[in-house]
Amino acid sequence: MELFDSHVHYEDAQFKEDRDERLEYLRNTDVKYILNCCSDVEVFDTVMEIVDKYDFAYGSIGIHPHWTEETPADYLEKVRELAKHPKIVAIGEMGLDYFWNEPKDLQKRIFKEQLELAKELDMPVIIHDREAHEDVIEILEEYRPKGVIHRYSGPVDILQRAFDIGMYVSFNNDLTYPEWNAAPIACLMVTPWDRLLIETDCPYAAPYERKDDRCEADDVKTVVQMIAELRGVSEEFVAQKSMENALRVYEINK
Ligand SMILES: [Zn+2]
């Protein structure tokens, strides 16, 4: 089986001590590709090092809504420059996060600036939406980007509106948590096979049975198991569809 973990954070400080060891380890697993997502200016260099060093690693560059207050005024120029790298295949992650306290106006401005840049560069985006579903979809409907809504767990009708403008969705190990998997499962059940991606969001969001641990890209296999079980298909089918979709949306020619 060959898997594409479409959302990982190996640039995260939790991998500071053993980043190379853990990335090398992936060569012994079913994980064939990763997309290392980016959250703030501080980690731009680390993301670029990862994509330069590992043949199986692609990346994105952008500003997560949680880091908007720290973002320097010239950030967009840096994103534009780094996005020229052939292994940077998306802008993000970007979006709105109303769980934390960053000012909403600032979050919206930085979200929209990145959407405009992605349009200009003709690149897909990776969307983060936490407790901001209605505002996120309204902005997406206005800009109509191509790309992926990651780790989505909002209402099904809003996800449907994202499909209507051509977007993809990625599911992670939230599917394994009995306390809160009702929303992601409802979304999974309506997701067309040609719009589904898989991810871990590692080091965050380990599978339920190891919920306090750091997780790794290899933990995407429990996401595949859950999707196969819930949708009544083989794991191989889920692996294949999510691989095809990730290669298509990130425009990776293999
Ligand atoms: Zn992320």
C-alpha cells in the first residue's frame, strides 16, 4: 500500500531533537509522500530544508490564523518568493480560527491576502477552519480557490458548499475519537471519492488508543482503516483514491 499524508508538521518544535531520524524512518513505512504544511514565518526555513532534503517531501508556505499577530508586514513577499520552489506545491495553511483570540479582522485580512496570492500564482491552498465555518465558506465562495480544507469537522452543508466550488477535504485520526467523531464521520460519509485526502496533522492528533503521544505520518494508516471500515471498501481502495487526489490537487506529476 502507498500512502500520501497530505498534512504533516515535521517543522514543529516537537521534532526538534529527532526530525531527521523520524523523516528517514518513513522510508520503511507505507508512507510514500508527505506534504509538510507551514504555519508561520519562523518555520519557513525549516519547511524549505525538509523539502530540499527528502525526495518524498513536498511543502506549503503560508500563515496559519493562530500566528497572524506575530506576522511581519513583509510576509507576503517572502511567501511569494519561496512559493517559486518546485517542491512548494500549495499556499497555507491559512484560514480562520475562532477558538483562539487573534483579532478576527486581522485573521480575515491575512487569509484574503494569501487567497489573492494563490490566485495570482495559480496554486492550490490549504484551509484551516476552527469554529469559523460560516465565515470561512463565505470567503472561499468569494475567492473560489482550488485546494483542500484540512481536518474539517463542521456542518455537512457547509462542506457541500466547498465541494460545489471544487474543493477537496482531508480527514485525520479525529475519526478514531468516540467523543467527537460524529461530525467528521458525517462529513466523511458524503465525501465523493474523487475529493478525499488523508492526513495526520502530526505531531498533533494521534490515534485514539495513543491519544497523549506525539504522532507521525505513519499514523495515517489508522485513518485509512477507519475510512475503509466506515465506507465499506478496502484499505487499498482508500489508499489509491487519496493518493490520486493528492497528486491531482497539488499538481504533482508522478
Ligand atoms: Zn496544520
